[in-house]
Amino acid sequence: MATKTNLAIAGASGRMGRMLLECAAQDPAIELIAALDAEQSKAIGVSARLFGANTDVFVTDTANALESGDVLIDFTRPEGTLAYIAQCLQQNAGIVIGTTGFDAAGKAQIEAAAKEIPIVMSPNFSVGVNTVFRLLALAAKSLQDGYDVEILEMHHRMKVDAPSGTAIKLGEVIAEAQGSRLEDRAVYSREGHTGERERGSIGFATLRGGDVVGDHTVIFAGAGERIEITHKSSSRMAYAKGAIAAAKFLASKPAGLYDMFDVLGLREGKS
């Protein structure tokens, strides 16, 4: 019988946490060992069964249950993620990071931690979105001259960072495929008399409202034609399944910083 992956899930009472617990409960290769939430959460001390788990693990505010080789999945907020990373370092556990909105210092902390523990970090864990990343790299190479790039994203009203981490990653994929850097081309807002669109810029538009899980469209606008590549999420289950796959991938990996291309075998040059 194959060895199970011992898993802890952060943000257990939240929307994504509940979906992760439900997905983990359906996977016979996963053993849920901890369900975590913020110290002030009303879920502390409550059975994780109430949030979708299939075992009587009680929600706690620390990752002390983790041991070497275990994996934590975290889709919370940057400050929470960094605190969990510190605990994972102490206990030599891996971590799957779906949190977005890190500043440069936060990203540097994650990169430093990856020298000691295995980490999978991605702005989006959907198989479909990661396939779109590959498609965009191809499209961006073909549609360089004479095509303007615009990225439109919409999320639910509760999302706190903008543009989304996925939208930024889409821009990074396009810029890299065209031999440039997103920071040299990105235009995140337009207001007032902006003048003509700067050639080579990558524009972003952000929408927030309702309960939209996540919609992303990349537009290549040329003379006489427009190419649009769109991905729409109707459920967080796609993200949860990808994160669970990442956790199982991570359980057997050495220290390092991985992403979903590694998990899915989409890395260019690898089968």
C-alpha cells in the first residue's frame, strides 16, 4: 500500500479551506493531521468535520502537529503564510502556498526558506490555468509585432489584492516569452488624459464584485483582428484539487522552490 501524505490545512473555516478539507477527504492518499485557523477565529477547538473533513481533527491556531516530511497547504494572507513558513522551518515540513499579494521582502523570505524545506508556490493551482500559461507563451511569441496586450480579471468582492496574482503571472509569462520583463511594460491603471497607448505596454484591468471565483482574459489586439484567451472558474474545487496534487508531489521532494509546472510536468524541455 502506498504511503499516505500527512497534510495540514490552513484557513480551515474559510471558503478555500473548506474546499481543501472536502477534497482531502475524498483522496485516499491523504491523511489529514491538522486543521488550522487564525487565533481569533471562532472555529478554534471545533471539529474539522463541520468544515468538510472526514476525521475528528480539531481546529487549532498553530502548526505544532507538523513533523518532518508533512505538508501544510496555505491559502490565507501574506502575514499568515510567513508565520506558517517559520513553523514549517522549525519542524522541517513542506508547504504549498496559494496566497498572493506578497511584497518583495515576503518573496525573499519564501526564497530563503526554500533552501531548507520544499515549497510549491503558485498564483493559481488550477490545471486549466496552468495550461493557459503554456498556451500564452506560444501565443506571445507569435503575436509580438503589431499586437497590443491587455489583461482583464474579475474576482469576488472579498478579494484584497489587485491585480490578482494570476493576472500578474499571465503578464509575466507573456513578457518572458517576448524577451522582456513585466515591470518594464506593465500599466496597472489609466485615468484622465492618458495620451496614446504606449507601444509594447501590457495593460491590466481589475473588476471586483459578487461571488465571482475568478475570471481572466488575455487580449491580443491587432489591426483587423483580436485574439482572446479566457479562463473562468465556477468553483474553487479546481484550485483545491491542484493544491492536493501539489502536496502529494511535495511529500517526496527535497528542499527547493517548485511551481505547478513542476507538479504537472509542464516545464518546457521536460516530459
